[in-house]
Amino acid sequence: MSAEATNPATPGSVMPSPKLSASPPLATSIERGDSSEQGTPPAHRRKGLPRLDLRRLGRAAFLGPAARDRLPDAIGHVAEAHRAHHPSADLEPLRRAYVLAESSHRGQMRKSGEPYITHPLAVTLILAELGAETTTLTASLLHDTVEDTEVTLDQVREEFGEEVCYLVDGVTKLEKVDYGAAAEPETFRKMLVATGNDVRVMSIKLADRLHNMRTLGVMRPEKQERIAKVTRDVLIPLAERLGVQALKTELEDLVFAILHPEEYQHTRGLIVENAARAGDPLAEIAEEVRGVLREAGLQAEVVIRPRHFVSVHRVSRKRGPMRGADFGRLLVLVNEDADCYGVLGELHTCLTPVVSEFKDFIAVPKFNLYQSLHTAVARGDGEIAEVLIRTHQMHKVAEAGVIALGNPYASPSEEQSSQEQAERSVDGERADPTRPGWLSRLLDWQAGAADPDTFWSTLREDLAQDREITVFRADGGSLGLPEGASCVDAAYAQYGDDAHACMGARVNGRLATLSTVLRDGDTVQLLMGQDPASEPSREWLEHAHTPSARIAIQRWLAAHPAPSDAEAPEAPAAAPRPASDGPTVRPGAANAVVEQSGASVRLAGCCTPVPPDAVTGFAVRGGVVTVHRVECAAVESMKGVGRAEVGVSWGDTTECRVTLVAESFGRPHLLADLTEAIAMEDVAIVSATVEPPSQQRVRHTYTLQLPDAAHLPGLMRAMRNVPGVYDVSRAQHQAAAAQ
């Protein structure tokens, strides 16, 4: 039985937690709406349709259906919402699904006090209002039957068919008794794999989580936090990637209220304060926009979309004190794509445009199906209104994402008009929403992450990369990659494990290192070696941004461990030489050996080389040879002033000293968390400096003593995993001329 169901025989009742009331926060859904006040029900709910009364439905559920040919009263709201989107839908599968769900859940109660059947009813209503088709709604009514009752998948298959059975199985949790602590990550893995074959699985899961979050106030505070964190790290990013903004924004607000109650209350105060102000600049600008479009003869609907809580919070942090127009945006809805650009032209001609705010997501849609024109217009008093321009169909997809596509697996004759077929005939991911590029990559790398902990941490990290770029291959194809991806990532995205043989790349026709970070629109030609024994470099892990690349490299390294001294006695070792015949190795020099008799060795502080870096050396005053990484900027400077290079090689590798730079966003306790992460890797901190914050960003520089240079990639990875840290790199400073 799920955490939301309780045995009615259990004495006592569960009191609502003071952390979050059982009802959703004020205005949790206000970004999806018309010009109604903050705090109204979600705007995707049709006008005149009352909010679902769970207790009334509970009584109706207990009474059961009156006759086989009559639709039960309890699903009247669902049927009405469904027929609003699909007027000719057959409601008989919904009736039969409700009868089975109600009889199976009869006697079970939710911790919030309602009969358990109210939960699948509420989940199904959420999906019906977003336009889900009948098969999805049928599976939604049954989504907890196999998990929490005696109903079996075979029974669901026999009564409702293979599609409904697949969806119910996809959202059914794995048992803790069988999987222990791995139950949650393995359940999500199972759902994602099922989603790879049918995206409707995740649609049901998202609606299920939304209703559970709405009623989370009956849980203990610590359980609220645990569920909210998983929702924040996994389900909200999935809602964003599937384009289901209507669910994503409400989930964001519910999570915000639990995890950041003080900021939530502050934001609520800002909204209430703005509502009490005299005058509404956004409404005034909206009326001005309507007048401009009327004079131009353009048919358009102009509505005000109040921002939801998290959006208000973000804007207030970005812009400081908020003006009246900052609390919402204008939405202009038209009938045809061409009208969007006509509206844009009129607004930019008749009003004062803020050019920097213009974005065209119609010509270049987002990876999650989103299309719209974004702009902003300014008034003389300094009020600036953001404006979104889209067609009615674009708006439907922007709100409901993949749910708005109906059944993406149905043949055109089943439930698509010719207009709907034309709307979905565009290329790329919009042509196949059943397997968007990000999902294909996720399914590829998860197959190589057998360990549940590795899968769980990598999944959260992957979903945190919420922006994508497109790069073009030399053969004319394209690769979708997360923002920040390097040539290493492109190699593994294109060639899989064969990328181990990659030697370099050309980016936009110019030679580039594999560490080069790619930008949207770049053309990448990967240079592959022919030696079948080619192997990846450990340093590639420093530049691998995608899970598929990191997992492939780590898998190869684990299968081909570097031989230790004890395992490879035949390996040549650097024998000690007298001071008159060879170099003196200083402590911390990591056994760097130079080809200059009698010289002592010093590792350059500008680039802090460590094995197995490619290195070179230069003689300086005092009989010392400084050792630099070959790509260090100081190397070119030395050559430019005529300094002769001295050959350098690495001897037996044990300890080494390295300087790392961590770039992060400022937050409390960040220094302590970074220090702890370093200590957990058994690395000693020689020195540390923290530069004053600049634009909420902080730069930390650590000089560290490692017991083994081979530990460096793991150390850098551990530092990158500290929340707030967005980059860790080797120090690279301009060397002084004296060197």
C-alpha cells in the first residue's frame, strides 16, 4: 500500500503538519491563467467548473454506481473535462475503470482523511483538464490498483487491453521488501525506461505527484522535505523537459513552500502588497496593446498571466525592488503562425520595444516542444511589460506539453484531424515526441549505470542540466547536447564506446582540443584514430559533461586499471643519480626528472603540473629547472624570449601538489562544504584563498597535496558535486617573466 493510503482499522488520526497545510499554497498556479486575481484556481481549469470536492466524491465513491449503463456521479467532473477536449470520446472505458478502481480501493483511506478512491479521481481530473486522451485517463484511474490492491496486471490486460496495462505497470512502484533502499531509484529507472516506449507513463506520474504534493501537509515535516527534494531534483525537471508547464509551475510553488518557507512567505507578501496597490500598470499596458492590434486589424486575445510564486521570487532576486508590471506578463493569442510576427511588428512599431528581450522560439522551438515569441515593451514611466505571442495551438502545447499531443502512438485515422496531422509534421523532436533526444541519451547512459546509487546521483545531475544546444556533424547530421558540453561529450554522443579512439576535433573548421566547450550551432568534426587499442585519457573525465561520456570513460578505466609498481616490476624506474650526474628532486616535485645534469626541479606555480600531464622545462636562475604543462601560457612566453626547453619526464609517481580553482555561486556554508569534500578524498589542503564575491559568484583557489596523482579526477569530481559549485579546473596563471 502506498504511503498515502492507511488502513481504516488503525486507531487515531493523522494531524496536518504545521509545515504545509493540506491545501496548495496561495496562487500556486497563477502563471497559467487569464486576468483573474492571484489565489484563484489554476487557470487551465475551465471557467465555471467547480474545484473537485474530495469529501463529496468520497461519499459518491462509497455509494458506488447505480446502474451499469449510467456514468457514476463521482467521475462526472472527469467526463465533463474530457469531453471539453475530446467531444466524441467514448466514456465506457472510464466507467469500467472507475468501477474496478472503486471496488478495489473500497475501505482504504488516505492519510488526509478521504476515501482512497479520491486520489486516482483527482489525478485523472488533472490529466483530463490538460487534454489527455481516454487511454491515459483509464490507466490513471487504475494507476494504484496493482500496487495497493489485489488487482493484477493480467486482470488489467484482460479487461482494458495491452496499452492500459503497460501504462499501469509503468507507474507501479517496486516493493521495498524486494529492493530495500534501492526501491526508489530503481522505481524511477523502471518508469523512465517505460517512458522511453510511451511518454504517457511519465504524464500519469507527474499528475500523481502533483496531487500528492497538494495534500502533503498531513505528512511529518521530515517526510515532506524528502518528497519535496525528490520532486525538485527529478520530477520538476522531467515536467520541464516534457513541456508540461501547467504541472511544473504548481509543483515548483509547492516545493518552494516546503523547502524555503521564509522566502515563500516573503514572496507571498510581495504579491499581496502588489494586489493592494492602486492602479494596475500591466492592465493599462494590456489595454494599450489591444488598441494597437485593433487599429492594425489583427484578431488577437490579450490576457494577463500573473507570475507564480517561484517566478516572482526569481524576478525579485534578479531585479531587486519590483514594479507593478513585474508581477505578470502579457499573453497575446492569435490563430496563425504568421499573425505572431504581425503582432510583433505592430508592437515594435507603435510601442517602445526592449530589443534585448526579444527571442524567437517559433523559428527555433525549445527542445520541450515550446514555441512562442518573447519581447518586452516599455512605458515612459519606466514600467516594462514582458509579452508572449503565440497561437492557440502553441499555447495548448506550452501548457500541457506531450499531454496535448493526445495519443502519439495512434494512427492518423484513429483520432487526428488533417489539421492536427499537419501541425505535427514538423521535423526533429516535434515529429517524434515519443523519444526526444534528451530521453534517448538518458536511456543510453542508464543502461551502463548498474549501481542504484550511481544511477540516482547521475540522474539528478543529468536533469539539473536544463538547457540544450545543437551542434552539427561534418556529415550534416546533428547532435543534441546539454549546455556546457565539450568535444569529449560530442565524441561519446556520436560514437559511443568507439570514442575511446578520438584524438582531437575541428570546431568550425579549426583544430581544437577535446576539452573545448561547444556552443549552440557549432560544427564539429571528430578526428578518430585507427588503432583498435586506443584508450581514453583519465584527463577526459575533467571535461566530460554528459553522463554517457563519464560512465563510458569510467567503465573503461575500471576495466583497465593502471598497473602499480608491485604489479609491473619490469617497468623502467628512474634510478637515483649522484647530484653531479643528475637532477635533485625537491619534495612535492612528484619525481619529475629533467635532462640536465646537476639541476634541481621546481614545479611551476602557474600551472601546477602533475602526472600524467605532458610537461616541458626551462632553466632559470640558481641551477633550477621549472616544469610547466606544455599548454601553459608561460611556455610560449619562455620560447618567445629565447629560453631553451629542457626535456622532462615523470619518475615513480606517488604524492603530488596541485592548485585547483573552484567557481561557485555564493551561499552560506559553501567553504565548509568544499573543505569537507576535499577532506573526504584524503587530500591535504596546503593553502586556500577565497576572492570577494562578484555578481553572486565566488572563486576559491586551493593548493592541495594528493597522496597519488591518479586521485585528481576523483577529487575534482567530488568538488564539482558540492551544491553551488559549477566548475572546478586546474590553475592556469600567467607566469612571471623571471621564470
